[in-house]
Amino acid sequence: MSGLGQRMIETHRLLLRRWRTDDRPFVGAILGDPDVMHFSDRGPLSETDQAVWFENAVVSERSDWSLGVLAIEGKRDGRIIGYISLSNDVGRVGTGDAELGVRLAKHAWGRGYATEAVLGMIDAAEGMTRAHRIVAIVDPHNNPSVRVLEKAGMIKKGDLVLAGYDYPDHLYVRELRH
């Protein structure tokens, strides 16, 4: 796997890369799909909200806390199959934590892409100087995401209730080696 020196992470089957303006048509298959967004606190996003999300994703920047929001592209066909993010929102996670997020379009489910993308992102995160661990907050009913996190070596450390939620989410953690 290669890191973000060239602003891209490469795994066996995937490229995790910065968004380009011509990627916008792929966003609806992810953020507008009720099945994909089932465990989102907002549900599927409207066209307007998708456009705002995309603009924010395009300008997200890498820092010593964040790798930003990256498109997940299949190397074989160049098709966008989802996105992955790593960020530090102090309202959600603690000091020294980088929060992982990932979503795949429904057509890409069940093929190991999410686990491969997560492992690629964790590998790239080893170079983030201020982050000490990767955390993921997941709905306890989202069994496929729980399996992905566990396959990527993340360990359930407990539960937490976020503002506006009526039941706790699971908190998964993976310590960084640096």
C-alpha cells in the first residue's frame, strides 16, 4: 500500500483518492440511497444536501489530524464505489483520536472493499503525527460495518450516546504504532 505522498492511497483493488469535480454524478448512488444511508442519523440526502456534501468533500484537506474525505475507486474499472474519511471532530471524539467513516454504494457490498479501504486508511494514518488512535462510531445494529471494523483489527471499547441519539453506538478503537 502507498500513502498520501501523492495524495492517494493504493491497495490491491482500490484507489483512495481526492475527489474530482467529474466524480459528482457518483455521489447520488451513495448518499441518496435509502439502503446505504439506513444507519445515518439523517437518512438519504436530498440533491441539494448531496451537492453541499460533495463540495465539502472536494475541499477537505489532509493535516496531521485528518486524511480528509477520499473517493474509493475500483482500480479495474475506475468506477467510484464509495468514500472513506478520517477526521478529528472534538465534538465526537477525544484528543488524539482520528475518526474513521466509510460508505459504499450498494452494488459494491459484500466484496471485501470496505475492509480493504479501511486497512489502507489505517496504514496511511500511521504518518499522522498528532493522532494516537483510530476510532469508529457504529450503530450496534449495523452488523456489516461491525464485521468490517473487526476484520480491520479494531476492538470494541464500549458504548457512547451522541447528542440527539436515543440509544448508544459502539465505539471501536485501533491504536496507531508511531
